[in-house]
Amino acid sequence: MAFEGLSERLQSTIQRIKGKGKVTEADVKEMMREVRLALLEADVNFKVVKDFVKRVSERAVGQEVMTSLTPGQQVIKVVQEELTALMGGEQSKIAVSNRPPTVVMMVGLQGAGKTTTTGKLANLLRKKYNRNPMLVAADIYRPAAIKQLETLGKQLSMPVFSLGDQVSPVEIAKRAIEEAKKEHYDYVLIDTAGRLHVDEHLMDELREVKEIAKPDEIFLVVDAMTGQDAVNVAESFNEQLDITGVVLTKLDGDTRGGAALSVKAVTNTPIKFVGLGEKMDAIEPFHPERMASRILGMGDVLTLIEKAQANVDEQKAKELEQKMRTMSFTFDDFLEQLDQVRKMGPLDEILGMLPGANKIKGLKNVQVDDKQISHVEAIIKSMTKKEKIQPELINASRKKRIAKGSGTSVQEVNRLLKQFEDMKKMMKQMTNMQKGKKKGGFKLPFM
């Protein structure tokens, strides 16, 4: 997961200073040395690190911190604020033209995920912002890109404007905007050609498309996995095209996060969206303050709430709460909840958004196994209606039947039944608001 190494280093560093009743300049100096190393290891631009450390140091030894009642916590507040400022300060929203359609040019190098991101962004515009977008296939040098965008259009039930690979991108852009006006589409997303590296021919063509399309936004799609190279690419494109925003892809991968922390400071261009997976809904607006909180282990409750609001049925949630109170929660209810949680995204990512999740013992090593989730679903679906409501009916012969029907083992069936019983006990504790910690705890059936 992105920022994992940086998060660990920063959190262990600030933990040492957090509870201090008095913070000296020596304490701040030592902390800043650790922060500097953590940022450099995360592949953050050297100049950016130098400026960041200088700003935090100046504020941390200033009056606002040294004379406060909780100087340790004040230092952490300074780090959080400066980290937020480094990534842009506040969310930078996508433009909306007062004379539709709003034209968005998608640019970037090959392999960054530009075509897929174009489809994801169109899907987000429709679902989250209630817009009516049109996709434009203007990458004529890679026939596979045209086909890919058309396939995405079909998958999303979204119009794709294409004139094949024999018409110039400039002409395609011009005619696409005319078509969008005629058909009343309010967003036009132009998927332009990429290259393996920045070259003059590519830039000349993109400048021509920009001149004819007069885009409201020029989004550069960069792969967060490439670290400093992503920042260098952003710098090159920005010099030539005056990009208005960056979309970072693969931020869910094993990336150190340097690009996300450097790109705004180096190019003065905000990160507008981040890609967090392969699925077509795996893209979200970039919130610097939320990302800073996550890096420092403070959670990201707002994003968690937004995900829940978008994917969880409120009425069903109320019904579930009632079932928990009356202890009538069944395996069918569990399946339904599992489905709703899966829609919110990878479970380890969701758990990471909880405040203080980094302090929960063992949570860091939790592995959420998709294969195991499928096994759980298969076991439950192999039960009879009566067994789902009354699991106590499941004796040895029934367990064998369920295991055979689900392609699993009797041991796996036993484990699920035990974990389901533990979960019901925990729900009873929660609903009765009992105090005191339960020893041992329990594990969800897919961890």
C-alpha cells in the first residue's frame, strides 16, 4: 500500500515526542533528522524535503509550540498542516464550464494507465457528479487504444466518439466537440496519444489539439509507482502544455509515495484524482488533508463515510441494527453485509482509514484473502434456508454435505461456524454497551 514505509517511520518518530510536557530545540532537531530520512526514503524530491524540514523546524521551535500546554501534540499538528500544504492544502475540484461541454484533455506517457483512467474519470463524473460525459478516442498511433476505449464505453454504457486511426487527432477533437454540443453532452474527455518518453513530435501534436479544443482542464496521468520519474514527467508536460491537474494512478500499489508528496511543490499543479485499483470505480478525488491524516496514522473518517454513503443501503443498515439488538442476525444477513462492504473497496484499505488503526495490535499484518471470502460465500450458499437461520442444527453429517457442496473441507465449515458464533457474541456485547475488554478477540471469517 502507498506510503506504508513513510507512515511507519513518521508515526514512530512523532510518537516519541507526542506525550512530552516540554519540547526542546534538540528534540525538534532529532525529530526533523528522522522526518528528513523518512521523506528521502519515500523518494520525495530532495529540494522539497529540504524546504519542508525547514518550515516545520521554524514553526516547531516558535512561540506557538514552545509556550503551549501540550508542545508534543503541537509539533504533530505542525507536521500535519505542513504535510497537507505540501500536497496542495485543499481539494482542487474539476472545472465546470459555464458554456458546456467542459473539455478535458487527458495526456501522459504510455503505460501510465491513461486510457483506463479516462474511462474511470467519466464513470466518476456520471456517478458522483451526475454528469453526462462523452469519451473521445484521439490516440491514432495505437489502434489498441481506440479499441480499448470503445470496450470501456460499452462496459460503462457510455458514448465513445471515434473516427478510426486515419484522421488526425486535431480533426477528431474538433468534430467530437461539435458532436457533444449537438447531443448535449456536458463533458468531453479526450484520450490523446502517449509515447514511451517525452518527444517534440508528441508535444507539437498535443499543443495543436489544445489550440483547437480549448480545454478547460489538461490532466496529466502519471504512474505513482515510478516515483521521482513521475515528477520529472510532470515537469516536462507542464512546461509545454501548462497542465491544470495531475491524476496519480496505482497509488494502491507498493509505491513509496514520493510522487504524491513532490508533484505539487515541483510543478505548482494540484493532484486532482488518484487511482486506487483496477476496477472502473477505483478512482477518487484527492484530498490533501485526508491523505496527511492517513500518513500520520490519524485515519480518514470522511472518506470512509463517503464510501459507506455511496455503497451501503440506509434502510438495510437500520434493519441490521435491529437484528443485532434482538440477536436475530443470520448467515443471510452476513452475506448481505459482506457484499456491501466489498463494494466499498479492499477491506484492508477500509480498516486503514479508521483513526488509530495503526495502534491496533496485529492489524498491520492482517491479510484479507479474496479466495477465503469466496470460500465463505460458497459455504453459506450450500446451507439450507433453515440452517442459515439456525446454525445450531448443523450436525456432523450436515457439515459433510455443506463441505462437499461448497468444495471446501469440514474444518473450514467448523471454523466459519465458530467465527460466526464469536461475532454474534461480540455484537451482543456491543449492543449491551458492556464495559471492559474481551480477552482473545475474534477474527472475521476471511482474514
